[in-house]
Amino acid sequence: MKICAVSFHCCPLSPVGGEGVGGMNVYLKELSTALACDPDTEIDIFTRDLNLGTDRVIKLNPSVRVVHLPAGPDRFVDRESLYDYLPEFVENLKRFMCKEKKSYTAIYTHYWLSGLVGEYLKQYFNIPLVHTYHTLAFLKNRVSSKPEHRYRLLAERHLSHTADLIISSSSEEKKNLMGEYGVSALKIKVIYPGVNHNLFYPSKAKRVYSESGFSENKKILLYVGRVEPIKGLMTIIEAFALLNKSHDPLLRLIVIGGGKKGSELSYNHEANRVKAAVESFGLTEKIVFLGSKEQKVLKDYYSAADTLIVPSLYESFGLVVVEALACGTPVLVSNVGKMKTIVKEGKNGFSFAPGSPEALANGLKEFYQKKHLLWGEAKIRQDVIDRFSWEKTGKETQRIFADLNQERIIPTTKFRPDESPQLA
């Protein structure tokens, strides 16, 4: 089986936490590695070339290649502007396939921009298309003040009908797709992402204390993820300010994400907005921004924290939640998406109402009052790795691709980005 995976806007080799770089990158890298455990599977992941100082084609392992193709400027471009470079990317991908005389048994696309690329390839080469949304525009628009790209809603609705199969990360997302777009339940397969338990485990490393300047006797809270409004970091800052008024002198917060510490972080508008709020609340000595970190060191930060806080206004799954739990660290999460079922209240963490600093402040008070009643580190870890693993995710995905050609749905529509779907 040969899979053509398309991840137009983000490369699985990019460090997590920067602008536009998050759980989807981890998902692609881990899932591709898991799928490649089958000796008969080969995967090419096509992504936009950002001139990362690496070769155009990089082997992730003997069976997985990451292929960088030119499309627009060779630097970071905001997702709002990337749509304009899709035609160039498609032509370069076609050229690559023809040059290598490469044929694929399936196309697997990630995010709506890649989905449009995949649909063109499906029509051009007559290859079945599998799509994963990762996030949905109509759900994001319900909680965000910034509307999504003008073509995204149209494209996501269209892909729900023209993709041969949709892989969803949660049953909640599946219900939303069925309700909003009228997609058949048979067309959507729910496969949970996993957690790499060899990468995430309890750590005793001391780097966190020297890097943050916090001592081990402090109550350390942790945020890990992209720094953008929908991720809700400001909710933590405002909750922290409320608790600071009640004179809890030991509370400290470490923020990981937003780009590399220095230039990238300083250009992140949301990070600058949050930092200004930290300063206005007089919390600069209690909150540190460490920038993005490589995955291999994240276990040290998860392990050093009393709890990971995930305050997202919208989240389809929440990979950082299972990563922290695999390190034996309890979590506090907003009550959205799959996160609300990953967390077992009062056992491996607590949940709170999204977007409410008051609810989070009360949740933190409850956390420290009942922390001794939570499961221990070993049980928290064992519970999550029993439920989620990339090996399991890979096997379920492999089965779907193996059956795909037998179940393929013949396309009945075609699509041009500036129009409504038309009959094929």
C-alpha cells in the first residue's frame, strides 16, 4: 500500500508550539511511523517548502518520506494567505509524481487546504481520498471573534461529500459533521489519536527549575500549546490574577509555545497581548514564557508541574492532555470536545467551563484541596496508555485503508474554489 499524505500548511518535522504548528504535526509524524510498521506500507508526506535548511526530500524512516514542494515564498506565511498558493503546490506535486513515476493507492489529506489539493488529485489520477479535518470552521466560528477564511466553510462542507472517507478524532466531531453537513455515519470512522509512551513518561530532570527560575517548593502550573486566542491562554492569566488577589504566594505558571524564545515569540501577536496583561496584573515574577520546545524534552516540564491546564475554547481532541497524563501529571481542562471524556473527574484531573477565569480559579482551588485524593502518578499513566496508543491508532487506520477500494464512493460532484459544488 502506497499512501500520498498531504499536509500543505505544516511540516511534521517542524518544532511544535510555533505559529501554525501544533497537534496536527505530532499526529502526522506519529501516525505515519505507526503505519510504516507494516512492511508493505510506504508513505510520502507532501508539505509546503519553508526553506528549513534541509533537503527537499527527507526520510522520516525507511518507509516514510517528507517531500517539500515550492508554493509561495520560502518562509512562514499565515494560513489566511496560503490559499492563494494552492495551484502552484498542486502543479509541483503532480510534477513530482510524474517524474518519479509514482502511483498511490490512496490520498490522505489533513486540514481543509490539503483537502482541496487531495480532491484535485483524486479527480486527476482517480485515487480514493481520505480526509481528516483536525478542526472544523463552523465550530471555531461559534467561539471565536475572528471568522475563519471565507472559503473554508464552503470547502469543508464540500469535502464532507466528495471525500471517500472521513477519519475523525472523536465521536463528538462525528456527530457535529453529521448534524451540520448531513454526512452518513457510515462514511465517518472515529479513530482516536494516541500517545507515545516511550517519549512521555515521568521524569526527574531539574532543567525546568533552572530555566524558569522557580524553586521546587512552588505550585507550578503549566500551559503547552500554540499561543492564539482560541487556545484560551488569557483565561489562565485572568484566573491567576484572581487567585493572586487571594494571596496564594506559591503559585507559578510556565508557558510553553508561541514560537522559539526570542524573535519568533516576539512576533506572536497573541503572545504579546498576553504578556501585556501579565504586566498589567503585576505577575511578571510569577509567569514565564519559555517559547516552543522539542517534543523530546516536554516530559520534563509535564513532570515538574502540579498540573497541566488546557483552557481551549474549542478542541477536537487535545494531544497535550494525553501527553501530560502519560507523564503521570493530572490535568485541568476546559469542558469541550474529547477532553471532557479523557479526564475522569477527581481521578486524573478536573474540568471547568471554557472561557471563564472564575471557573478556572475555582477549579484550581478545588484541585489543590483535593489533590491528595487523585490517583497516583503510576495509575494516571497506566490508565491513559491503556486507552490511547499510536500502535492502536495505526492498526485501525491501516484496516480502513486496506478496505477502502472495496467501499469506495463514486464522486458525484466537482469543485472550483470560487464556486458552489457542481455536478460532475
